[in-house]
Amino acid sequence: MIVVGYNNVRIYDIPKIRSACQQLFGAKLLLVTPKIEETDRHAADEVLACTLTYASVDEATQWVCRELEYLKLEPIGILPFSDSGVPLGANLAKHFGLPGIDPDDALAGLDKRVFRDLDANSGAYIPGYKPVRCVHVRSKEHFQSVVAELGGRAFVKPASEGNSRGCHVVPSLDQCDAIWSGLSCYHTAGVIVEELIENAQEYSWDYVAGCTWITEKQTTTGAFRAEIQQIVPAPLTEDIRLQIDAAGHHMRRLVPGGGAYHNEIFSRSGFTAAVETNMRPAGLHIWDLARLSFKDLNPWEMWVRWAVTGVVHPVSPVAQCYSGIRLIKAPKSGILTALADIEHIGAELGIEVRDCRYSKQLGNYVTDSPQDNSGFLGEIIICAAEYEDLRARLLELTAEIESRICIS
């Protein structure tokens, strides 16, 4: 099984895929990544360093094929596990005649402009679905003029990024100069300016091999929009659930053929709108939350089976509890000098911690205004029989953890 890339620190998910490959098909796992780290060698059976840039996808395909021949390995499935890995994954799947999206559609998962164009030109909208107006800009003057056209408020994001990196709310025209300067590293490729969807709840429509569920997402407020909490399954009335489900299926039809989707959707007052499509498994442990929340569901095994067989089984899983993840935020900016014992605090509060970890180390500089997911200190995962209990416990536990963190 070839796994193409992984986002940020998600190497911890690779052993789950490796285990499924071994148990289901007796197969090895080959990880393709731009730069090999020591942790990669422990997580996979074989590791191959290879560029994932879109411009080099044909050369990269030939390189992987040569390496497979040298290693005497025959691929039985291809799993694109990062946004940047989607194009190479699609190309490899086509080359070997394995399940996957069409290479011509792959760029929509990497370049937000391509997906917006597909959405705007689809002409097959579902009731209540609204395409989001967006403009690709490369200069400050164009940026300012587009924000003015959108009424002086907008949302801006890099054309090709993930994990909330570079996402800004533009609250007024007089903030354009500062925000444009802050996006300097994205000026060459340009940024996307979108109409600002306000007072809407964000969800994700998560899909694996025909199985779907809806995740409630919560982001930080202020200038940046970083994801801070996810709950599976989202508590929804039947009419809202059907609307979001229809929007997710619509987004998938724009780029069909994949085994995993993480389609992000706004919902407000009877209408839905696409945030973006991701043609790979959701981040922030959403698949692990689904495994806790739903009866007899293992998304990792389902994805591996799909990669080999291409078979999908449309199904809505049966919920047995609510599961949630919340990220731990620094109480103030400065140098991290002490971390709290998460499991000890959970025991004090009578809250069972299902999983937890810190991503920052003592001596790191930390901020109380995270710009994206990497700006948080760590994360907790807990479960509860009722949604309101889960939400209250997530807030209670993280508040107590944050109160015991020391920063100089």
C-alpha cells in the first residue's frame, strides 16, 4: 500500500493504516514523503523521499515506479494522505489501474481557486446551496478593490494551503494594508478573497468508502480563524442534517472517485455554502472520534479496503455516544516553563480522558492568539453520552489545564 504524504504531525496516523494493511491484506506500507524523518522509518515498512509539487507530478510518478521495481514491490492500493499528495496519488492510481480520482480533478483539492471555479460553473445546485463568490488577487491594489466590492468586509486565504494557515478575516478596508503585508509569503501564488459568511455554523461532511457523518467544528474568533474544537456526531435537526448531507454530496460530485473526503461547509438559516473540499481523511483526529462515537466503525480499515477494491457502501453509521477534541491554548504569550498533567487534572474533575498530548515543549515561545492549528499547545479527547455534557466537560477540562500552565 502506498501512502502519499501526510499533513503536519500526522505521522501518528500512519501506523493505523499500516496495521490495517497487514491485517486485511498482509501488505507492506510504503510512505512517500518530501523529506524523510526518523519517525517516518518507524511508522512505515518502507519510506521514499519524493517531491510532491504539482508541476513535477509526472516525473515523481516515474521515480516512484523505478523505486518500486528496485524494491520488488507491487502496489495494491494508493492512499493520498495530504493535500499536496493528492495529485501524485491520483497519477499513481491511474498508472497502476487502481481506485482513485482522475488526475485532471486532483488540483481542486490543492488549489482552492480550481474548486471554486468548478462550483461556480456546475449549474447543478441543490436547494439552499449558495456558491461563495471569490476572487484571486496578486496585488495590494486589487486586494483593496475586491474587499471594497464585497462591502468592506471579507475573508482571505492562501490559494494553496491547509490547516487554517494564512486565513484572515478582513474587518474593514483600513485593515487591508496590514493584512496584505502579513500575507507576504503568499504574494507570488496570490491569495483568494471571498465574501465573508457571518453568523454561520461550520461543519464538515466526512466520507470514507460510502460511509458519511457530520462533524461540528468550532473556530477561534478575532482576526484569525483556527480550528479549536470538533464534536462527532454534530447535533442536528433532521432538516439541517439533510441540507448539509446534500451539500457534501454535491461537493464530492464535483471531484468524484476518491475514497476519502473532508468537505467543509457553512450552514445558516436554511442555506449552505462550501468552505473547501479536502480529498483525504479529516484532521484533528476526526476519524478517531468517529471510531469512538459510532458502533462497529473503523474508518482506517474502510479506507484501506476501498483502495484495494474500489467498493463503496453508502451508509450512515449508528451513534453510540458523542466524542470531542479540544485544543489547549496558551493563557498568555511568552516562554513555556511548565505544563500541567492532563490525566491527573481529568481524574480530579471526574472526567475520563480518552487521549491527550502536548505538541509544544518547555522553552518554546507560545502565543495566546494562534493563527492556525500549529499555534496551540496540545489537545484532549473525551466522550459523553449527551452532547451538552460533552461540550461542558471539554470547556471545563481545557480551562483547568490552561490555568495550570506556566509561561514567563
